[in-house]
Amino acid sequence: MPTILGISGSPRKGATDFAVREALSEAEKIPGIETIYWTVRGKKIGYCVHCDACIRNKSMCIIQDDLQELEALILKADGFIIGSPVYDMNVSAQLAAVFNRLRPMYLVHPGYLQNKVGAALSTGGTRHGGQEMTNLAIINYYLMHEMLVSGGLGGCYNGGTVWTKDNKVDGVREDTTGYDTIKRLGLGVAEAVMLTTHGREAWEAMKKELSLFSDDKSPIRDH
């Protein structure tokens, strides 16, 4: 069953936690979609110290903490909805640490994230407080791993953006326009995941047929 992993990059239970869960709830309205939720809140997540052990060993990060839990979930997922509160027009420190620590994905699991679907959402206390910039930081992470980005259905542009007025969950609900982008983001990601999941299955079958006519120099890559 296609699975969407939702990640909240907020260190507290509030607007971002609620928004990610709401996006996942909308995604579940598409028959056949399963969702998983994970949050940085309460987790022990160390910072990357650029020791390069991952490069030398071709392994995931050697720091042992709660990030290993997330790594296992990522390997199950076909799509991702990652949300963050706006911190100085950027993602939270905790989410930045997650991205940094997941750097070795391309070494340990080459091509694994390629053509999977990713989407971003952000919550900010002011109307133009950096929500779109925060989404772009998340989107850049997806692009770095050759993923496909969904902005959501109809007018979301680069993802879900909410103006909370620092009123946590009530702030999300009160921003009816922003709340709507969260819902349409969830549906858009679910549709894209269904298409890409079945598309990858068809592509794998096609590669088997193409291998009958290709030599060792074929550009076709296994994932």
C-alpha cells in the first residue's frame, strides 16, 4: 500500500503538528493511501559535525540517537509531507539537523528517493513572515535527492502556508485560506503518490523487457 510520511519540524505541539496531521488526514481520503506521522518534538537529534565518517564508511550517520527511528520510516515511504514553523524565514533548527544528518542517503540508498513525491508546508506568526521561503528550504532538500515536488492542488503554488498569528492550532483554523492550502496539499500529494507508485511498478516491468535488448552500457539504473 502506498505510504505517505508526515514529518513535523516543530519542537512543540502546536500549529505545525496540527497542520501536518491535517494534511495526512486529507491524503487518507484517497483510497489505498496509508500515512505515518513523525515529529522532532521530544526527540534527541544531534547536529552534524562534518566528521565525514558517513562518506568514508558509506554508511548512515554514526551518531546514535532518535534519528535512526526516522531513517527506518523513510525507507517505507512513497511520499513525504514535511512541515516547519518559520524560524528567521527558514526551517527550525531541529528540522535543519534532520536534513543535515540524512546527508548519506544518497550513499547508502542510491536512487531510493528518486521520483518519489515530496511536499512542504509552513506555519508563521505573521502574514508575510517567511512561509514561502521556509517551504523552499524543504523543497530544496527534495530536489537534492531527485524527488518530484508537489505544491498541492489548485493555487497552493509551493505548498501549504498558514498565518497563525502565534495562536497555535486555533490560528490554523482561523486562517481559512491557509487551512485550505493544507487540505489541498494533502490531496495533491496523495494523488501524485498513487500515480508515481503505479508508474514505478510499470517502469520496473518495462526495464525487464528493455534489458533483453540492452548491453552493460545501458543508462537504465536500478533503484
